[in-house]
Amino acid sequence: MYCEECKQRPATVHLTQMYNGKKVETHLCEACAAQKGAFMFDVANNFSIPNLLGSLFGSNFNLPDVKAQLPVGICPNCGMSLNDIRNTGRLGCSECYTAFEKELDPTLRRVHGNSEHVGKVPARGGEKVMVKKKIETLKQQLQQAVAAEDYEKAAEIRDTIKDIEKKLG
């Protein structure tokens, strides 16, 4: 397949974009793609995941109306600025998530589909983790039932917790 732009070189860059629910595919050679600005990263210049993520974070800030609203803050824990995060694609510490929550949230949602980490249960030993989590949930429900003075429900939940704890050992 040849480049749709120059029709001379082989197409090595394949872009798929969605516009109003319709899929639009473009097949370009590396040179034409670079001219059109299709690269978010340059393979020749040491492609890395941080560079890719930096370009994704940076894409939000290329819009003029968003650029004017950017705070000039830094993370109180590590001293990393939002500009540093955009350039490197890396956060300085866990506190950066809190310090730049409003700015990072849209990008995290776009990249991961969610901005909250929910984790995974390990294949081995995962049963115990799930049981402990269920016990924690039941204990919270027990506290709520006691606070609502629903003592019959609280007794049922208490008995369920005891049964589960016996099985757990």
C-alpha cells in the first residue's frame, strides 16, 4: 500500500480517527505524516512510553482557551510543575495526583477510561483477598445498621461475618 498523500513511498503510518461516529482511515508514509503533524512522537528520536504519555498530556494544553486557565502551581511534595509533567509524561510523586487533580483527570480518563485505580485481584491467593474485602464491606454495613438502630439487620450481618471468619480460619 502506498502513501495516500504522495503516492510514491510505502504507507507506514496508519491513522484511524472517528468523526461523528464514522471511522476515517488514513495511510501515509513517514515523511508525509510528519509534515501533516500526525506523529505525537517521533520514532527516530528515542520513542519511549514517557514521551508518548507526555504528548498525550500535552494535547490537552495545545488548545488556546485551556492554556490561559493553567495554574502556575507546583507539587508541594516534590516540586514538580504541571509543565514538567507535560514534558516528561511522568509524575514526580504520589502527591502530584492530588496537586494537579483537575488538570490530570481529563487526560487519565481519556487514556485509561477511568481516573480511579481499582487494582486487580491476584490469581493465586485471590480468594483470601476477596473474602477479607467482603468482611470489610459487611463490617461497614454493620456499623450503618447499628447507627440506624436496625438491630435485627445488624445481628444478621454480625452472624454472617462470624460464619465467614470461621471458614477463613
